[in-house]
Amino acid sequence: MTRLGTGIGWRPEIAEDIARLPDIDWVEVVAENVCPGHVPDALLRLRERGTTVVPHGVSLGLGGAERPDPERLSALAERAEALGSPLVTEHIAFVRAGGPLTGSPAIEAGHLLPVPRTRDALDVLCENVATAQAALPVPLALENIAALISWPGEEMTEGQFLAELVERTGVRLLIDVANLHTNHVNRGEDPAKALDELPTEAIAYVHVAGGVERDGVWHDSHAHPVTQPVLDVLAELCARTTPPGVLLERDEDFPAAEELAGELDAIRAVTAAGVTAADAAPAPKHGPNGNGTPDIDAARERLARAQTALLSALVAGDPAPEGFDRQRLGIQARALTSKRAGVVAKVAPELPEILGDGYRRAFEGYADGRPMTGGYRRDAMAFVEHLLAAGDVRDAATRRRLTLWWQERSGPAPLSSHPLARFARRARLVLSGG
């Protein structure tokens, strides 16, 4: 097991601060944000001075019903090789649903959603993990996620689910103690019980992150300071094992370098106070043990129907599936829309600048009942197409700026038979003053 030490999530906004922080042993980078042929100079400089870099994927959806996308796996493998990484990490989650298994349009969540802790879901996950392991050049570790909602009819606790996953696949674990705390507040799950049931010898490293509680719901924001309850869960984990690595995550509202350094010091203090007997712990087994179901295709179809029904309720306005808490589904649906609007604003920052204070309201109106189907950049394009085709933008200057924005990014004009042809003709009229 690779000893990583204390690290921090690398983000471009704090690259200079990270370079100056003392005693940073390693960093983690969102895999999808790095192009192997164009690694940011600041990240390359860290590599040159011996800092380990671990790519952390967010889009594989190994907990989904479909088999892993070979292109996504290949991209993750390329990033591991380009960064000289000792391992790669992903999540136990599903991020899309629909498609061939259900005979319905494919839809994207734009978020990590929980898988049901059932035999069907575990069988599918184990096969997907085995496929991923075979395609990756380095070991894989999977992260437990935070959730606002619970699946009805679950057959295992989180600890039991993770323990059997490790036993059957040999995969390593990325334990996020902030997510354990989130699930304690939101779903009533005891972090200590989950830790007791985990195969601690399989832990590759640990995430620590901040969040905030609003109206009895804990939001795993990665935009707030690490709270004492999260550090308490880290202490519980360190009382059972010495994790090979611990990493501070921060994705938004970045504080001054001094505050980041203070949070890292607090994490080091908790880790140092833990036990040190883990060095002699046996390594997890590698490779599947054959405990899967022979009827995996049927399990995939059942899981696909269940996940599609849930995601359709969250992003397409469909009725809530039986057994789910409708109030919690509503909170999750609003959170997904808010995140979607925020990410689109990041990938297309010109849009909130053009639309001003009306951006959020306009985007929420567009997103209502319109699932994301092609990623956030495509979502930004579809948002603008909707605004212009619907005639919702009445200010001529704003309409012209949006039209120019769309034309600059749309490539060749669509063919006359394309659904966007009428929009393209309207765009040309607007630009010509017609």
C-alpha cells in the first residue's frame, strides 16, 4: 500500500498557495479537468519536485447499470500514466441512467447519486469494478459518497456493502469521513458502525472536507471550513487504523493560504493521535472470488429501471418512485438544479455576465423538466438555444450578445433538416439586424 502522507485537493484557483504550503506530500486532481498533453505548469512543477499526484475521477459511474464506457476508462488510464500516479480513484455512485437497458433516452445527473445497497447493485458494481481494474495501469480505489436520499428496501449497511465489495474484487477504498458525517445527519447512519464494519486494511487514503447544515440537512459543500464533527469521525477512523494518506478537499470559496494551512495542521494532529498498528495489517485480496450472480444481465436491467425512475423524478419531473421520501427528493432535485446552474456558469462564464441577475431564474426555468443529456458544455449551448428559440429574451442588445455567443461555439450551420435549423436562420437574422 502506497504511503501518501498529508495532501490537498489541487485546484487552479489555489495552485500558488499549494506550491507554498509546507509539508504537502501529495495532491489529488479531478481527472476530467486534466488533459494528458496539456498538464498545467503548476502541476508539472509539483511533480518535478517529487509531489505525488493522484487523478480522481467523477464521471465513470461504476455504480450504474451500464457497463463502464471504454473511452472513459482509457482517458482515466492516460491521466494516471501522464501524471506518474501510483493509483487512481473514483466513486461508488451512478451519474447517468436510461439508454439501451430501459429503451428510454439517456439522461445525466451531473452529480454523484447513491446506489441501492442491494444484491443486484452489488453484483453489477463488482463486475463493473473488475472491468475497470483490468483497463487501468495502476490500482483503483473507490470512494463512499454523501447522499440526501435513501433507497427503500436496502439489504446491507454501508459498511457491509463496502466490505463485500472489497472481498469480491480486491478494490481499495477511499473513505471520505465528511461523507460519513453527512450520511449520519441526513440518513441517520452511525459513522462508528460503518467504520467497525469496514475492511480498514483496504483503505488507500481518506478525504476530509467542510460542509454546512441548513434546516436539518447537511450539505457536503466543499466550500466551508472543516467542522469538529468531521474531525471526530476522522479520529474514530484513526483509532482503528493509520490511513496511508489523508487529503483536504476544497472546491469553492477558497480561503487564504493561512486558513488552509490551519486545517491541514488540524488534520495532522488528529492523524498523529491515532494508532500505528496498521503497518502490519494484511493487504486486501486481489481479484474476484466468484461470488457473483450468473444472471448479471437481469440484475443490470432491474437496476437500470430503478435508477432511471429515480433520476427521472429528480431531473425530468416524473413521479417519485414508490418508497422514496418525497420531501427529500424535492430537496435533492433543487440541489441538482442549483449545482447544474453553477457549473454551467463556470464552463460558460459569459452567460451570467450577459444575463446578469436574471441568469439563475432563466436557467432554472430552462432546466425544469429538461434533463442534461450531453455534459455541461452542451447544456450551456442548449440553454442559450432555448432562450433564443422561445423568444424569452426581449432586450435586443442581450439577444444579440447571446446569439453571437452561440454562433461562435456552434460550428458549421446546421443542415436544413436539423431541429436547430430554424434557430440558426433566426440567429442569422438577428445578427444581420433583420
